[in-house]
Amino acid sequence: MTKKNTALLTLVLLMGFLVGCGAKVPNVDWTLKISGEVATPLELSFADLAKMDQTDLDDIMMEKSTGEDEVTSWSGVKLDDILAQAGAAEDYVSLTAIASDGYSIEIAKEELTGAIVALKDSGEWIDTVTPDKGPIRLVTPLTPANRWVFGITELQVNK
């Protein structure tokens, strides 16, 4: 084997090792259902969401109803992309977000500008950092954090 081939093989092995050391997607048994006024109701697993294009929301003010407000960063799938995949009615007026604990809230379409279904909080998987608040969360950066539903299991599109 020539020095050139040895160097190339070493580089390939090193790259494979570095890629393999990256933060892997946690094995989470979770499904997000998209229902209501949609052409194609969806059921997206955590793995499905992790494979979709991710968007970062940096330095977002998290206005809390109790405790001190804080600036946070989130990563996840654009809500608009999920709704487009489900064929949501363009003239929908709100979404009802339903959490695993039964909590639900109706959120007006205008409040959902820039919203994501977050999988990461400050670069870490929500399931790892705050498993009791995860593994996914609806983050609506234009609204107070009491409208950021954690542990969402369903988004119902309303007309």
C-alpha cells in the first residue's frame, strides 16, 4: 500500500469515526398526530420529525407565567412544513395543541408565525435535558411561553 493510499484510508476512517461520535437521535417512542382540516392526516414519529429539515430559533425570549423570563434557543421542524405536508387548509384560523397530560390550548394562526415543533433545547435533545417536558414541544416565538405546549401529541387544524 502506498503512502498516498494509506493517508486516504486513514482520512476516511477518521471521518467515519467523527461522524459516528456525533449526537445520535435518541430512540424515543412518540407520535405527533396532525388532524382536523387537513387533506392528509399524519402521524409522525419522533424519528420522522428528526429526519425532517431542522430550523434553529436563536435567542428567543421565553416569557414565563411563573419564575423569571429567560432567553433560549430551540431547534426543530417548521410548523408550516408539517402543515403543508398534511395539506392543511390555507384558510385555517387556529390550531388546537394537545399534550400528553391532556392539556390543550387553541392558538390563533397569527400567533403561529415562525413556530416550530422543537426537538432540541439549546442544542440538546429535549428528551435528554428535560424528559418531563418532552420529547417535543410547540415553540411559538411571538407568544408567551404558556402557549408553548410541551409533550404535544396532536395538532388539530381548525377552520
